[in-house]
Amino acid sequence: MHGTAENVEKILGNIQLPACPAIMQDIMAEARKDEPDFNLISRMVGNDPGLSAAVLKLANSPAFRRNSSISSIPQAVSVLGLKKIMLAVNALYLRNSVSATDPDVRAFLEKFWDKSNCTAEAASMLAKALPGISSEDAYTVGLFHDSGVPLLMQRFPDHPFDDALHEGDWESIHRKEEAMLSTNHAVVGNMLARNWGLPADICQTILHHHDLSIFTDLSHQASNMVRSFIAVLLLAEHMASVYMGFEEEGTMGQLPAHAHALNHIGMEPDEFHETALDILGEMRQYRN
């Protein structure tokens, strides 16, 4: 696998990895203080109309909403907390990190980011039903797992990336990319995640997220948390596919790869199917 930073940068040519957003660095710098100034953070968010909308959308999303709707930035910052505010920053700037002029490519990217957001929401909601898995981290994994795809699309516009929307054979996706592009979207996504300062376990999850041997090879170097994130991601991505009409509802928890994920998180297929229907119901109710 062509996984070193030097090889990937050579393959990507003059495509630059999107820089970590300045506002993310500013918020992180404030968050690291002994007494963060939440009013200052609210002003930072409020000065950016796109980010304000993203924060309010996240605060009222099925993944993180409270009993009453949130309508102001200070209220959202207070209720969400800094870690969730960073999720909104990530979601907005990740979506805007790659632009396209071709109408077909723009339409694909819209669907692609919609699926990433749906996957992030489903992963976060599934994580809440499981012990020891952060719902915020699960959301980040869902958001970033395929983030290498738009970057590779810029460099290889003629390569079909439809598998990013339609699951197909989870493991064969990387083999195809390696054969044709000499790298794959997990390697590129891992580089982007590290560039944005995401935690090591999340970066490792992105790197290995199409490698099912992580569940069967006892010598695999990945941590148990990375396995848990990949298990949640595998199931959440399928829920997102069902939500967007790419897959049938009856297949939830029934595909061969799902058996590895369910075994790892200790959930029976029938139990997962019920949980998934509840999650999809909440997502549909929110968007209708």
C-alpha cells in the first residue's frame, strides 16, 4: 500500500490538502485556556453566517437536540459545549473544502456530503446506545471517513467514485483504487484528519475503515477503540444508505460485513434492526 505522506503527495500532484480552518484554531486556542471565554466563542461563531447556521442546525439535529429548540448562538454554545461546536466547524469547512464547476460533479458532491452528514448523525445516535463510545467522536468518524474521496476526485476526475454513495463490496473499493490510482481514499482521508489535528484513534479509524481483517486478525495493531469506531461506522453508513434510498431497509444488520461489526459491539441482528429503525425514524421526523 502506498501509504507514506511523500508517496501520497507525489500522487496527488499539485492538489493541496485543505488547511485546518483558522476559526477552528482560534476556538481551540480559547478552549485550552483555564477559563475559556464562551462569550468570545459565541462572537467568533456569530460573525460567520455559514457557521452560525451550521451550529444551530447541529444543536437542533436528532443527534444532539434537547427538548426545546435552540434559536440563538450563545444558547447553542452553552448547550452544545466546545467539543460539539467543533463538530459544526468541521462539518461546514469540510463540505466547503473542495469546490467544483462541473454540474455533475457538484451534484455528486452534494449527495456525497449529505450521506457523510447522515452517517455522522446515525453513528452518533448509535454510539449513545453503546457503552464506552463517545457520540461526538462517532460523529467525527462518520463525517471524515470518506473525506479523501473529494480530494482524489480533483486529481483523478475520470475515475468513478460512485462506490462512495453505493456501498458495493466494502473491501474491494480500496483494491480498485490502489490498482488504478496507486493510493486510496482512506490514506488520503487519514492525512487530512491528521492535518486538522483530529485524535489519533479517529485518524487510525479513517485509515483502516475498509479493512475487515481488523475484526479477525488478532495481530492487527489497531486499538479496541478503533475497532469499535469502525463497527459503528459500518452500521451507520448502511443506515445512511437506507435513509437516502440507496439500500433496502430489510438488509440492515444482514450483510456479511455487519456480522463482524455486531459481534464486536455485542448486539444481535434483530436488536440492531430495531435500534436502526428508531434512529431512522428520528432522522426522518427531523427532516420532514
